[in-house]
Amino acid sequence: MKRAQKVFLTGLAALSLLALSGCESDGSPPPLPPIGGGGTGTPLIFRFDPPGRLIPGTGHDATSTGVTSPTIVAPGMRFPYERGPVFANSQVWGHGGAGGSIFGPAYPPAPGGTQGDAENYRYPWKDNFCEQRGWNAPKCPAGKGHQGQDIRPPTCEAEKYWAVTTEAGRIGYVGTVSVELITDTGQVHRYLHLERPLASGIVAGARVAKGQRIGRISNVTGRRSNGTLSRATTVHLHFEIWDGNSDGSRNLGVGPLPLYTSLIDSYRRLLRSSPISNFKQPLVNPCHTH
């Protein structure tokens, strides 16, 4: 099979082939060809680190790797952003993050700077499903982890870019920080840090179509006693995938599912099909956060 043919395969078979025989010298799969269309500057070429390759020293106990399986747990899902390009990487260990200062001296420091640093808005993607956190994550080697994947929007501007439904289904729990989509495929997809108010019609129990707007990407982390929103993170979407129970709740016994390869698979399709193909550098604008 020619390399060009491998690049355009999708799904589990493609990821397996790329991992086994189509890797670049650094171990990452071959990139997609440049994305055409509008914009100025150099075309972006989508690259991603392999699943389970965390930033060195950032796994639980500063030793764990992540989940290296290429399994796609949500085949056919739509990517959770309305459009790209987007950048999956660490908020804690990226520029502007707190780094090891919140976990102790065994963990590396963040590289400094601010969330608007251009390095945060470049490929390759980086898996951070099993990055150090105290959350229950049975699929991770240490049983603890981050539970989801952090995804930065095209720029660090808050309230500009939309998160959308990945499948048809109904809206479940809606809180200050999280929104849950109970999909018709039997999963629960969670969206964190969206701006309030949410998109029109996004309320608990509402039926939604695949690709429908949910809310704007922001940095919401809670609500203060005076009713105002607190914002103690960078501008990004934290996205999770869980098995669902019959009542639409998350299956806490199984825990969150490793979703990095499912995001890669759905992002490839977004890159190829989006009518808004402004996937070129330079992309980064000054941050306009609260």
C-alpha cells in the first residue's frame, strides 16, 4: 500500500497501520497533506503524537505513560468543535500553565509565558488523558488521571468559537461548569468550561441533532457566592467520553474512556469536509479573556 493511500485511511485500521509501518522518524504518524482554502500564511499540516505519549514526567507519580491502544471508542462521532484548526495539548504543562508547582517537585515546571504563546497553537497534538490529576481513571496505568482531553480553539480568544454535539441524543446534566450529552449510541459526552448562557435550546432533557451548537468555548471554572462566574483556567474545551447507564448517567465503574484516537479520527474528517477551510498560519491573536 502506498503511503498516500495510508494517510487517507480512517478508523482503527488506519491508526493501526500508521502506528506499525507509516511513522515518521520521531514515531508520529505521517501528516495529512496541507489544508487548502482561505487565510494567509503557511498551510497547516496536521500532526499528532501517538496515543499515550504524555509530556515527560507528567503522568501520575511522574512515571506513568498514558493509554497506548489505538482503539476508537466513538467511531463516526462528529468532532466537538464547530470548526478548526484546534490544538489538543496540556493546559497545565503548556505555556501559561501552572506545571509542577501544583503537584510538587517531582513534576516538571511549565515552560512559562502565557496561554497566548504560539507554541500552544501548533501541531502536533499531545494526549493528556492520563496526565496527573486526582480523578478516578481506571483505564489509565495508575488508575488516576485527567479523565478527558484538553483542546484549545484556533486562537486564545474567549467566547468566539463554538462547541457542537458529537452525536444525536438529548442533553443530560447541565451545571455551571459541565454539560452532558446522552448520545443515541449509548455514551455520555461531557463538555467543560463553556461560557454561559449556553446556546438556545440547550437545557436538560432537550433533543439535539448531531452538529448542533452547545455553547461558546471559554474558561469557566465555577460560580462565586455573588453569582458571578469564576475563571481559573485557560480558554479551552475539556472533553470526555463515558459509557452510559440505562438511565443516562455515566458508568463510574468503567470510568472515562480513552478518547484521544477518537478525536484524531473525527478531526481528520472535519479537516476534509469543513466549508470553512482557514487552516493556515499565522493563527494566534492577542488573548481577550475575562
